[in-house]
Amino acid sequence: MPLVTAGVGAYFGSYLKTRGENRAMHKDIDVLKEKIEVVTTTTEQIKTEISDAAWNRQWRLNLKREVLFDVMKKISRVDEALASLKWYASGWPNVSRGDRRSLLWRSKCCVETGASGI
């Protein structure tokens, strides 16, 4: 009987040892899952921040481009108006009376739109 008891004891000891190792392994796996979730969440937050920053930078560049384009158009209008006024001040050489009126009207409109928009 002591031999049978020793065999059953050895079997159950081995069984409990293996079961303990399995439980420890499952606990380690759970801990690793939690750490992976934290790393994944942090990575997603960083990706979102980078994406938002890139979008904001692109939006600002587009806005600057639009503003500069509008400014250049207005500068061009003012330049045309000044050129027309220079011609007017110089006596409008080689320009017919009808063309003078057209150029004068255009320069007046350009000055008004350029001055009010700037």
C-alpha cells in the first residue's frame, strides 16, 4: 500500500505542478495582453496627434496661399490703375478720346476696388 500511495502522490504532485505552471503562464499572457493594449492605445493617440498636426499645417499653408493670391491680384489692379493714371497725367499720347474714357473708367474702378479691398 505505501507503494500505491507513493505512486498516486507522485502522479498528483506532477499534475498539480503542471497545473500551476499553466496557471502562471495564463497569468503572464494576461499581463502581456494588458501591456499590448496600453502600447496600442498610446500608438493610436500618437498617430492621431501627428495626423491632426499635419492637417492643421496643410490648412494654414492653403490659407496663406489664398491670401497671398488675393493680395497679388489687388496689387496688380493697383499697378494697372497707376499705369493708367500715369498715361493720363502725361497727356495720353497716341490714345483716342474713346480709349481715354475707357482707360480712365478702368483705372477709377481699379483704384476703388484696390483701395477698398486692401
